[in-house]
Amino acid sequence: MANLKQLTAGTRGSQMALTQTGRVITRLTKQHPELAVTTKIITTKGDVDDTPIPLDTIGKAWFTKEIEQELLDKNIDFAVHSLKDVPPELPPGLTVLPILPRDDPRDGLVATSATTLATLPKGATVGTDSLRRKALLLQTRPDLDVKSIRGNANTRLQKLEAGDFDALVMAVAGLERIGRSEMVVEYLDPTTFVPSIGQGALAVEVRLERTDLITLFKELQDGACVQATAAEQAFAEVIGGGCKLPVACYVHIEAGAAKVYSMVGSMDGTRCVTVSLEGPAAKALELARQLAHELAEEPFVAEYA
């Protein structure tokens, strides 16, 4: 690492994105105080287009394409993302590495009056940009009015406080990163309300040719996070090839054991199937793939393959 002196990190300009990037830079420079790291704020299409279409439908690349182009053009050295927001297919020449211990992977209910999902009034309006969350919400409360909500976390909270929604479902890790975790009134059980693939984990994206940076960032990796998210992504690879339905997989690894939870839902949110498996941590990838094959056999899933 002796030749590395100056690096530039690319990031979106939201509070959450800047906080995440700052965390990575802090850890990096703590281990390598000789490094000077600057940030470059990059505006993505998702930052300027607030069309009320669920993110699952329009694609995660809305929030990464411009950043990835900056990487490919060598205007930045690396980018920091929430792993759950990284598209499954990367542009040629780029790679993503999960880093740091995983933060809370759960979804949280944010509401101004009700204290649980069960106590929301009948017909309450719940905001989310995720088809996965919509399917899981309607599985539990089919009477809810689930509507798309766009914007960064602070913007969504403002819309809730303005009375545009009765409640929101948001990633707990994201709320913690912007210092708003007190807004969570109920932490949703990840074994039944299955989180998005990679939720709670941070990742860096770099050019494959930068083997020096890949080596550098591998020093910041957490074994359990890498193992769990690799299994979750293996699930996505198996079921996601031709599947446009909302899917989820969450892997919890502890004391040499892996617990794998997964789900697939219908596009209209009226059907939702969850299955799980347990086994040795060394077989987490195999377990995740097995669940993906099992869910792919669901009749409503096969229609979209």
C-alpha cells in the first residue's frame, strides 16, 4: 500500500450516502493514515427524477449508473453503496465488495400514531417504493392502501410528517445512519418480513483492474457479512435470471450455523410465499440456492419466468 497516497470516493449527495461514505473513509484512513481521501458528489437520475414508480420496477441502476460511469472514466477511485441498492448485473470491468460488519438488516414501521403494523387503522395508507415490502405488507394486512413513495429517507419522513401517509416501511439501517432510528415504532421480524438481499450491508465498487484497492478493501471485510450476503446473492442469481417478481433472501450466520429465509411475491402484492432452511454455515450458498429452486416452482412464479 506504500504507493497509495490519494484516493477519490464517489457518492450521491444525500445525508445517508455521505454518512455511509464517511464511515468507510474513516475506517480506511484509520488503518492507513498515510492515505488522503476526498469525496466527489455525483448526481444520479434517481436523484432528479421523482416519478412515482416503484424502484423495483424501474431498476436500481437509476441510482448507480452515473457513479459507475465516473468509475469507468477513472474520475473516481471507488464508490460506496448500500449493498441492497446495487444492481445484480454490473457494467463490465467493475466489481463490488461487501465491507464492514453488517448493520441491522430489518425493516422498520415508521408511523406518527399507530405503534405496530397490527394497530394501523383499516385502510391506512402505507408508503414504500419496494414491491417486496408491498407484498409482505398485504400478506399480513390486505386491507392496507400501499402506495409508492420516492425520495431519500429524509424526504420520505417529511411526507409522513406532512400527513401524506399514515405510515412508512423503511430499512432500519438507513434510519440509523441518518440519526432517525427513534422514528421506528416496530421492528419487523426478518424471519417473516424477509429483508431485501444485502440489506444493512455496505459495499464498495471499484474497477477490476485496481487490484491494489481490492486488496485494501478486503482488509475491511467482515467474514460473517461476506458469507451471508454471498449466499443471498446466490439466491438472487438462481431465481432472478428470468424472474421479475419481488423476491427476498436473508441469511443469518452465527456459531457455525446458517439460517436462510426467503420469499417471493406476486406483482400485485396479493400472493406471497416464504420458505426457510437451516444448516451448517459452510453450506449457506447451497441452502440459498435450494430455496431459490423451490420458490421458482411456485405456479405464479413460473408464469413470469
